[in-house]
Amino acid sequence: MSSEFDAASPEQRPGLLRAVTDPVAAEFFADQRHSAAWLPCSDLSIPELASCALLLMIKDEDDIIYENLEHHYRLGFRRFFVMDNASTDGTSGLVAAFRAARPDAVVFSCFDPVAGYYQEIKMNALQAFAQSYLAHEDLPVDWIFFVDADEFITCCSADTGRAKSAFQAVLADRDKKMMIFHWVQCASEQLITNLDVNYQPMATFSRRWRKLVPSVPKVAFRGNHDIQTTQGNHTPATYPFAINQSVVMAEAGFYVLHYPMRSVDQLRKKIVNGGRAYEACSKLRSDFGGHWKYYYGLYQQHGDATLSHLLREHIEGCA
């Protein structure tokens, strides 16, 4: 694979990189998940993340956005760039509340009125803006991280000292250009209609994947290299570096705990918003958001019965 990778163009390399790194993450996860080495925690702090930027695109996430921002603040981030895709609930107010509560953080937010499913285009624009915005700072932006509102970068290692040191080593090594985190899907034990106001995501959604199947990566990359992300922030658009310049963060014990289906009420908003966003851009990019079209069609036919069915499937899939 190394010779094939070296001969490939930067445009071809992201797919080849996944072919190598996804199995590596799955193997680390299999070893960790079923041993005493597995212990997700929400209070590990990595101060060096203050020089990085965390980018989010959100829509109608008032049940989780504040918890997400607080979680990543505890992890060490101090630069947040949030694109609010025409939310109609209390999402924007919660972002403002987080900004007021954390005056030592830069919390930039903007309202995006275009509902179409153009995440790739919009996140690349936000990335370019974030790097330009922070260019005047004494501490230039070092790494660019991407998460959705339901994605929490989390140390899942019982050996938090080793995990922290490994993360810090990647941040400090100028030869490293990309970090690859992998989803661990999480669910509640029972179907939830709506969430309590003061719930804790890690405690409420304690049912977690036992196998990394499918292996779904989320990337972060070093800034100022003219790298762009793709839809979902799962891979870079191009990768002009060597294989060993990327790091599978499962090795350090870090994953993205993913809470995509949290309650019937939340799932209703998500499917309706996703379906409508797909309809708004389907003439331009028919390959975007096909799953939202499918779920939205089911919901239009069967109503809330579809939501309960999907949520129960998700809970069972995290057993």
C-alpha cells in the first residue's frame, strides 16, 4: 500500500488513507473496548488546544449544543467558530449564553440563512474565515478541528496520563499534518420522547458501540496548508503528505462519541430539517444527503411511528 500511496495524486490519497487507517482504528477499538483500558471521561484537559480552532455547523440543536461547547471548552479549546444554519429553536441563544459564560474564549457565531445541504462548501468557507480572522493573533491558529453538535471528541482511555501525553505529542510534532478520530455511536438504554433540561450526554447515552462497524472518521488538520474538508468532514479533499504524517487517534485512546439520535422530538427536527435541506439543493448536488431524503420520505408516510422505529434500531445497534 505504501508504494501505491506514494504514486497516487493528492486527490487520490484520501481514499487510500482510509483503506489503511480505518482498519487500524477498528483494531485499536476492539482491544480497548472490551478491557479495563476503556473508560470514557469528560474532564480531561489539554491546554495546548487553546491554539487550535473548533468549527461547527449547527441547526436546531438546542438540546445538545451548550453541552457540546462546554465539553470542548473543558477539553481545552478556546476558539470556537459556529455557523448557525437558520435555526428556529433556542440554539442561537445557547451559543450566546456560552459566549457570556466563557469570556476567556473567542466564540464567533454567524447566522446562515441558506437552508440547502451545502456543508462542504460552507465549512471550507468558515475554515478560511477562521484562519484569516485569527491571523493577527500572537498565537496563530495551529490545528483546525471539525465537529457537529452531536459529536464530542472524547478521551476513552483509562490511562488518561498516557492519552494526554500522546495527544500533546501530535499537536507539537510539526511533521504531523492530520489527526483521524473515529465515531463511536452512542444511545440511551430506553427510548426517550424528550430530554430533561439538565441531562448529561455521557451518562444518558451510555450504550455504546462494541465494534467499530462501520468505521467512520472525522479529520482535523494542521492549519495554513491549503487543505479543505469534504462533506461531513470525514476526509480531506486532497492529501499531499505521507501516510505517516497522519495519526489515528484511537491509538491514543481518543474517539468522537456520537449522539445522532437522542429523542423522538430531536429526531423529528433532524429528519424534517435534513429532508428539506436536501430538497433545497438536490438540483445542484443529487449525491448529497440521500439518507435524509429516504428518512424524510418514511416520516411523511408514517409520521412519528418512523421516529420510534429508527430510534429503537439505533438503540439496538449500540448494544
